[in-house]
Amino acid sequence: PQAGAGGGTRGAGLPGVKHLIAVASGKGGVGKSTTTVNLALGLQSLGLKVGILDADIFGPSQPRLLGLTGRPSVAHGNTLKAMEGYGLKVMSMGFLVDEGTPIIWRGPMVVSALNQMLRDVAWGELDVIVIDMPPGTGDVQLSMAQQVPLSGAIIVSTPQDLALIDARKGLNMFRKVDVPVLGIIENMSTFICPKCGEESHIFGHGGAEEEASKLGLPFLGGIPLHMDIRAKSDSGQPITATSPESAHAQIYRDIAAKT
Ligand code: ADP
């Protein structure tokens, strides 16, 4: 908690924005950013106005996931205009610094940059901003959870034991700062062979669901490990927006509806 720029007070809400929801993971590489963008699009398909704050300062991936490049323009006052992709309002450190420029800030600077990316941006009227949190459960994440007026948090985990242990840390972090955890999503849950259709449980399966029930948390759903999800993500065409009829898009919409 000491790492935060402003100590322990949770900041005021954002005018015009009804809810802030954090998507967190205990460690990197579990598909948190991919899940964030598709969840945001799922929420949008329910008729909500949605934004994404890419709070992964050290490895911003939302610009790439949404196929967005360029710099935000200055809005009224000293605020920046949020960028827009697939109808989502987006802000990310990826729009503000050149790719390949390493950011070597320490914790308090990161937290203050995140506060600015949230508060000094003209988001307009939104029902929800989904925050792609930095991976892990260190001081930066804790300070953020503490300073940003979150309505709730979602934890993304792969089924492996280790990832689940890390997910539990995430849960405890949000509990510590009284942010309700809305549920757990299991990513890379199963693998369905595109050739023969056989289902394999590469990383095990059902761990997150079991864990959620043990912890008394809703299990929001499992997303399969699938080539289309990866290919679409990496080419800036998130599956929920570009193949809304696919089974995968339906999974993300179902998760959004439960959130
Ligand atoms: P994180 O934000 O947790 O670091 P990413 O969302 O960047 O993880 O995902 C890491 C990699 O895994 C990316 O290449 C992404 O396309 C891929 N990926 C994520 N989820 C899935 C999935 N369900 N199926 C296939 N590939 C996935």
C-alpha cells in the first residue's frame, strides 16, 4: 500500500463513467489482455457503452489487439481524447510512447501515470471502463486497486495449479482493499483439435471452476485454447467483433452477460 503515489485514499469516481471493472491475473501470459478486449466487446454487444484502460504500462497490448495506431489528440482543457476501436473508447501507454522504448519507472510513477490515463482523458459517457491490469499482485497492482474506485474485479487464470495459486493471490489482494471479486474466468480451458475435433485438456481442466466454488466466487466461464482466438488477437481483429457468429464470440458474450 505504501507504494502508491497518494497513499491509501481511493480517488473519486469518474464523471460520466458508471463503473470501473479491473481484469487481473496472478501472472503474465494467461490471456488477460485477450480476455479483456473480448469481454469489453461482449459487454458492448449487450448494449453498453464501453471503454478500455490498458493499465499494463510495461507491456501495453490493447493497441495491437484492436489494430490501433497513432496518437490521441488533445480534447478540451488539458485532457486527451480517448482513441476508438470497434466502438470502444481506448487509452493505453502504447499510444503515448514509441514501441520499443523501455519504461523504467518505479512503482509510484506507474501509479500516477495510470491515474492520469484514467482521469485526464475525455472518455465521454460510458457505462463501464474495463481495466486491463498489469499482470501480478505486487505493490503497483495493490495501489491501483486501492486508489481507483473499482466496482469490481475479474480474475483470469489458466487451469494449471501454479496459475491458480497466483489467481488466489489476486483474489486476496482485492479483498484486502474491499473490491468485490465478480468471478474467475478460466482461459485456455480446453483444446479442440481443428482437424479431428477431439477435445484435449492440455493444462488440465476445471481447476478454476473448482477453485471458484471453494472460494465462494462465481465461475464466469471457460474459454478454449484456439488458433482463431490467437490469430485474430495478434492481427488486431478481436474475435467477438469480427466473427460475432462464432462459438468463441458467444462464449465471451455469455461471460459478459454473467459479469
Ligand atoms: P496476458 O495479457 O495475460 O499477458 P495475452 O492476452 O497477451 O496474455 O495472451 C498471450 C498470448 O496467448 C497471445 O498471443 C494471445 O493471442 C494468446 N491467447 C490468449 N488467450 C488465448 C486463447 N483462448 N486461445 C488461443 N490463444 C490465446
